[in-house]
Amino acid sequence: MCQEVYSKRMVAVRSISAVQSVGDQRFELITQSRTFLFRAETSEQRADWVMCLQKVLERRLKKGGVRVFFNKPVVRNEGVLDMMSPRAKVYAIIKESTVYLFKNKQEYLSGVGITDIDLKAASLKESGKSFSIITPYRTFSFVVDDEGERRRWCACLSEYANRTVPAVGTRERLWCEESNRLCADCGAKQTEWASVNLCVLLCEQCADAHRCLGASVSEVVSLNDQLWTEELLQVFQLLGNSKVNEFWMARVPDGDGLSANSSSAERLKHITAKYLHGTFRKQHRLSGQQGALNKALCAAVQSDDLMESLSLLFSGADINCSSGIPEFPSPLALAKHSGQGAQVELLQHHLRSVETSPSGLKGLWVRIRFGPSPSWREELIGPGFVAGLSGAPPQTLRGQRSRLRALGVDTCSRWLPLIGQLQSTNPGQVGGANDITRLEYFTQRWCSLNAGVFSYYKTEKKTHRCGSMKTSDIICLSFDSPGNHGYQHTFQLYTDGGRVYLFGSEDIRTIKEWIKAIGMAVLPAALSDVVCDRLGRLPCTEGSSGIGWFCLSGSRLQVLLQDSVQTIDLRKLHTLTGCDGVGDLVLGWRGGCVHVNSDRRPHFSGWLNSIQRAAGSGSETLSHQQLTESGTPISIQRCIDHITRHGLMSVGIYRKSGINSRVSMLLDSFLQDARNVSVSEEFGVDDVANTLKRFLRAVKGGVFNGAENTHHWVSVTDLTDRGAKISRYQALLSSLPEVNRETLKVLLNHLYCLQNLSEQNQMTTRNLGIVFGPTLFQTDGTDPRTSSVVEEMLHSYCAIFEVPEAELQKQLDATSLILNKLSDQQMSVKHIPSHTICAVYLERKEEGTELLVQVGVSVIAAELVLEVLQMRGIEPPTGETWSCCEIQEKEELERELHYQEKVLPVYFSLGPDSHLLVRKSHYSSDIKAYLSDKLEVCKAGTLRVCEVRKDKNRNFSSRHCELNNATFRLYRDLQGSQCEREWPVQELKLYQSYRSKLQSPTP
């Protein structure tokens, strides 16, 4: 059964004028008044929906008809009613045995409604000026001020809906039958629950087991429920537990029954066999004869023999069989015609259980259990999915849900019954996110997750709850690291009210089953299949209704903001602010940004700590470092970039030691937060080189992923065949984590370029092997084979990493040419170089687009563009303009340099996440054309303005702006004569896009 039975909106097929596919997996329903947009899970599902709807429309067009739900003559009553919950006015219509609700009459006439209520499965309760329609799933209450109008509505409703019995008398009347005082399954006293379709009264513990079977097998209601009608009471009074058990327990072996002391697992096992499989029930004399069973049922419902009808229904008789009488075609119609109210009630409850079960599909249906015992969890699987799935994990079954839905099977249940034993603490004994809870604070509790409620009891035999919480109140679930608290494995639940509950177990399987079930109950459907260590909802600006759903697993964060899930690798974030606990949390990555609003409740600090750890820092393994987009640790890439720009020709690079204080300061900065480190000019190339070596020694496991792997690598040097060596190195590379492989490739590429310039820097392959062998293997240098490994991998770099030699040689030739020119032109004055080597990208930043260009102090942007195009052999056609742009990846900003702007000042001012890019300019020609006939440029108007200052409020405000050839001015308003701010145009720089840390200027 779905979590929500009643729809939010419904559309009459007659009102639909067209249906069409739009975009990815979406389609539109176009009506006379509005258009509805839907999104399917897959393109195949979208195609099925569209094809089905189009066929229905074709049939409707042939028949014709007005664009409303139904014609006037079939309406019994209609009018405006005041609905109590939610509080709203609705336009209601009674048609036959159904109540239809609309927002207003105009929507009814246009064919758009809210929902419909089946009165055959409902009861009516009158109270003063109000009346309520009570269903098994929801109660609809209405207020009518006019007494005559209220009576008219109730009279029409009572023709189909039964009137309820006051709850206070239900228990006494049922217990008049002595056997109804004892549970039908275990014999415990004080029955407080009933299965209305199985016709048995139950204790609370057996009722929990019945709920695990699902409403399609056992429809459990409380004796205090308002569902009890006079006719339903009559059914239970005429039958009684003892008489019903003569059918359900006719063949139970000695010793196989339950007792009041039976465990929950024993109860579920016995009740499943008793009712779901019918193991113990009495064999009807007509079993196996479908025609005879159906005929006997039609005869029984016309009498007062309820036991016979019950026996026939559960022995295989078809409740929807044909009676052979046109006026009364079904058993239900025969019972109504014969005036057998109790028979009608019995049939209606059995009919409802049949409609909510997947019996519309012919074939075998089985329940497959998951978990260490039968008391954990079950899912219903249909024909065609049984083979190969009997041992499948839950995620495999969930993957079949879309196929089951296509067959008309209800598989969207989010509330999975789960019971079991956990150790828990009181909310007041749980500290902060980093506090440790001692073992003595834990107490053993029997826990249950069912129907959207997480409950825990003192023992499995107790019926009084120690506490409970609705899953809708759970805002965060956190799976703790092993050994964090008193038990080996624990998880925490955070509620909307700011309370924290801690649960633990020594069995990791138990904890994971609970986390999986609670996660499916708490998360939206789009994230229901996600398995993670921390999940929940957080207030954020970009989320739907200001709320975003987050699932964190390792370094992967999945975010649901609107209607799609985004996956973020936290190690590759461009921006991460707020993890110090001050202000909002801002996450910026390539292609997006999210602002999480600060929250004082304890779950928020846990999110900050978890995200900061997952984003990478410290001396953890390379896979846990902050990474570039290509997957290399930022610390390593920044050092290599600095040395490539300034130290390729430095004599003895990597052999000379830098200044220890500077090396330590730079290394500490990288280990703390590499993302925000910029290698400034105060650090010499030897400082940076030594920082790189110390980082490679400090990182846990090193590049080769641990000392235990050293033997495998150094043993390759004993091989004599070069081809065998290359194959062995490639095999060892494939066994490394992805980040380690990428790091080794980037590092060896850098060293290959260095040894290619060994005549200038004196760093031959031998020298590089001596330096980096012990560094990469994190050894003391006593084993010469570590150096040999580095040397051999440099000699066979192209073969091992499968890099085309022509491509590598082209890169080396360009680098050598530029460096040789620079060497020839060096002046005796060494404190200010006249040239430097700049890294420039062509059209986009990706592998193979980087160019190293020699740039002098007087080179302007137009000359740099011309040099880059000539290096790549590009001749722009007439009218095509290319320009040089400054790209700031972290802030997601870009600026096109003025064609006469000098390049070197811009290049040296670039931050660690910025670069120069040469690309086609799509609007330069338009600007030139616009300015060609203008002697003076001026513009005025209102803009939203925000002045960005460090640690200041960043809000937008409206200002009147004026621009001319010389200045740009801001005024508080149009009438204001006093200029608020003024800047010379020559000093302004125009950046496009937006700063990711700023809130949107629009409301």
C-alpha cells in the first residue's frame, strides 16, 4: 500500500486536448485551462505513458463529450463545503458511491480535481455542525453551518457509507463473546486489535506481526478506531475467535502453537504460516473445484452463515465471480439484495484486501525475506521476477520496482516493517558530534520500525513503549565510525526538536539493516536507493521550499535540491566555507553551488565536521586529499606548476634544500587546507621543491600505497627483459588506487621534462632516481632498487603510461625552445627578469590544450593571442576575433583582457584556481560596430549592486548608475544629486558570471 492513498491532483481524461514528449524523460498533458508536466524514471516509461495516453485520447475523441468529469444527471449532490484539515473550501460532488473534491467549481468544469473518496470502503460520523467520512487511510471532516444542508449531505452519503459506532462501546460489545477476550494467535488476554479481513481479535504483539504481512494479507485496526460500524461489529460477534480458529487452526501440529511468552520472531513465523500460506487451515470439501467454489459462495452470501463464506473465500472462491443473474451479477450484489448486512461487510473488507494486493496478475506470488532472521523485512515479488531473485539483495529488488509498476503493481511502499534488538541511550546522555558515550550509558531496548514510526520497548515482551518518534521528525541519521562510542557499531538519530538518540550493536549487519530501513523511510523517493553514512535534510537557499536532502558516503555527497539528484566529489570542491562553525556553509564545485543556512541544532555541527573530513586534508592517503579536476592532489599539482613556471632550469633542483622555516610553513598550509593555498613569490623554487618531497614522505601510504607493496615494485628490477618489465609495471599500476595512478603519471611526466633539460639543471635520470626513489617509497635510501624503479619508469614512461611519443616530444620541443631563447636573452641584472614562461590554454582547459609561451614585460594581450595561434597553426578568417581571458574557476568569474593590456601583471596576479585562456570572442565585433559611429559613450539606469568586502554583509541594493567615457558613478536614487561612489573607467575591470558565495540579487 502506498504511503499516500489519496491524490493531490486529478485530471479528467476528457479535458486533455493533447499529450506530448518534452525534454529528457518528461511529457506534458495539455488541457483547456493549464498544462501539466510529468517526469518518468526512464525514457522507456515515458514512451509507455505517452503511447497509452494517446490511445485513450483517440478513443475519447471518437466518442466525443464535454470536458468535465461526468454529466449532470448522474450527480447526486454538489456544493461548497468547509474542509477542516487542511482548512480550505472545496467544491464537493457525490456521484454514485464516490465523493469527488475540487478546489472550486471552475476547476470542476475545466476537468481538474483534487481527489476522490470511495464511500464503499468508508463510514460516516455526524457530530454537531460537522460530519466526517472515515476511511482506513484518512478521515475527511467537513463543517456545514446550515442544519438542513448538513442533513441533505449526510442523507446522500449514508446511502453508501456505513454509520460508525461510538468507540467507547466497541470493546465491551466485542468482548461479550468470551473467546474474543483472548488473542486468536497466542491466547494472551486483553485483545486491543483486530484483523478485519481475517476476522480475528489480537494482542498488541501479534498485531505487530500481522502488520509485517502487509495490509493486503491482514488489515489491522485498533478497537478504538472509528472504522467500526454496526455491521462490522455484528461480523465479529457472530464469528468469534474460537469459531474462526476452527478454520485457521484445524491442522496445527501439537506443540506448534504460540503462547503469550513467544518471541517476536516465533510469532511472525507462525502467523505467516497460518494466514499467508494457510498451512493449518481446514480443507474445504470443494477445494480445487473453482466453479463449485464460486457457486457455493453465491449461495452462502444470501444466508447468515458467515463461517461458510469465510471458509470459501480463503479456500479459493473468486469474490468477483459471476452469479449468472444479470440484475445481481456478483456475490456482493447478491448479499445486498438479500439484506445480509454482515455478509456485505465481510465481502467488502475481503474485496478491499484483494484490490490492494497484486492479485490482478495471474501466477505465483512469493514473499522473499532479507536479513539474519524472518523478523527483519519482506518484499513482494511477482511472476517473472522470482527466478534468480530468491537470494538477491534489496537493491536488486528495488531495481525491479519500475517494471512492477508498469504491470499495475503497487510497489511504492516506503514503510518497511523492521523489528529487532538494539542498545540505546537516553537523549540527555548523548553529547555533541565529537563526544564519546561510555558503555554504561547504554541499555538494551527492543526496537520496531513500522508505518512511519520508530518505537523502542524495554523488552520484546512488553507492550508499553519506552519512547517513539515519527520518521517524518527525523532530520538526520549518522553512522558512526567503529569504536567511537561504547559499542563497536553505532548510529545516531537527530529529531526536528533538537534531540539526539544513540543506538549500538556489536553486529555490523544489524546496524546496516536498521540504517537501510530508516533511510528508506526518511528520504524522498529519488534518494531511497542511496546507501550512505550520513543522511538528512538541511535548510538551503537552492532547495525546494528552502530544504535540500543530503546523503554523504565517503567523499561522495549526493544532493537533492529540486527534482534531480546531483553527485559531488567533495575532494574536488572549488569552495568550502563555514566549516569553522561561523556563518552559513557554502559548497562550490564545477557547475554548481549550494548555500546551507546555519543551524544551532546538534546535527548541523555533525554535518560540518563530516563534510570537512570528506573534503580531504592532513596527511591521510592520497585518495583522501583535496584534488584537482583531473584527480591529482592539489598540493602536488601546485608545487609542480610553480616549479614548471620558475624552476625547470634551476641547477640542482630537488637536490638543494630550501629554507626550513618556509618549507615547514608551506607544508603545514597544504596539510591544513590545500584548496586555499597560493604559492607566492616569497617562496623560492628550492622551498617549493623540498615541500613537494616532504609531502610525498608525509602522506600516509605514499604513492605506492604502503610499505607492504614495496617488495612487488622493487622486484621488477630483477627482470632482464624490457617487455616483461613494462608489463609488470603496468600490472602493478592497475592495482593502485585511481588517485595514486594519476599522481604517479603527473609526477613522472614532470620529472621526464626535468631530465630532458639536464644540460641546464644537471638533473639526469640517474640523479632524479636517487632523489625520488627513497622519497616515493618512503624508505631510508639503503635499498638502491627504489632508485632503479624510478629510473626505469622514466626511461619507459611512454610505454608504461601509453602516452604517444610524438605528443610528448612536441611538448618537450616547445618547452626547450622557449627555455633556450630565455637563456640566450638573460640580462646580467638578475633581480628583474625580462621574460617568463606562461602557461596558456587554447579554447578550454583540458589535457592537451596547455601551451608554454615566452612572455616579455611589454607583451600585450593581442600579441599573446597572435603568438598562441601561430604556435598551433591557426589562421582566423576575416571578421573572426580571438581574445585572451582571465578565468577564475573558484569564483566562477571570467574577464576578457583589453587587447592593449599587458599580460605579465595579470599572469603574476593569478590565484591558484585561475588561468589564462585564448578563445574566440563572440561579441568583440559587435562592440566595435556599436562604438564605430559614437563620439561619446554614455548610459544610465537602475542596477542591483553589492559591494563585496571581507567578513561583511553581502546584500544587494538598488542604485542609479551612470557611465560615460571617463567615470562610472553610483547614486542612491534617481533624484539624488549627491554621488555616492565614483570610479575612473580606466581603473575598472569587468568580470562576467557571478560570485558563487553571493546570494542571488533577485527575490
